[in-house]
Amino acid sequence: MIRVYAPDDILEQYEEFRERWNTYYHWGDSESALEDDELQECFPIADTFNGDEFIFKPGDKHGIYVLPRDEDIVYYAGQDLSDVVNFAMLSGKLFDLNEYYNGNPPTQLWIS
């Protein structure tokens, strides 16, 4: 499940998110799509029920990234909400769909 934040919530809480990212999280892995200091330019836009966070970096050609709860790396998630859903549900980095689809998970999810 992905929870998308309302615009008012983003505006009210983004500084709190940035402070928490700066204090508690360090995605210093050389494989990370963003450096730690770049997180201070980002805005939280969504999360998962597991605590993974999706962030938007204004002016960035890629747009949306994910901060996985269980990893010290930032992944590029896509440019729009459908990319985010597909990343979350199909990449295997946040959820294991094999357990839900008896070893035959879908290859594409559609949002309309």
C-alpha cells in the first residue's frame, strides 16, 4: 500500500521530514541515486505501510526517489505516480510479490 500525501500536509511537514533525514538517515552508499546533502532539497510525497519514503527533488530530471526503510541507499523511482507504484510493487526492492502471486507476479501495473 502506498499513501500519497496531500499538498497541505507536505507544506506543513516537509521541514520535519528534512530534519529527521539529516539526523537519523545517511544514504552514503556509492550506489545511491542521491547524496545525503541533496535530501535537504527534497520534499516527501508518499510512503508505504512498511515505512519506505518517496521524495520529490524539484528541478531534477528524474524527479522521484525512494528512501527504503531497510537499506542505506536511495533509489530512483520514476517521474510520476504510475512509475512510483510500479517501482514499489514490481522492483522487488520494497515488496516480495512472489509470496502474493504464487511465484508468478505481474510485470506491469496500470493506474487509470
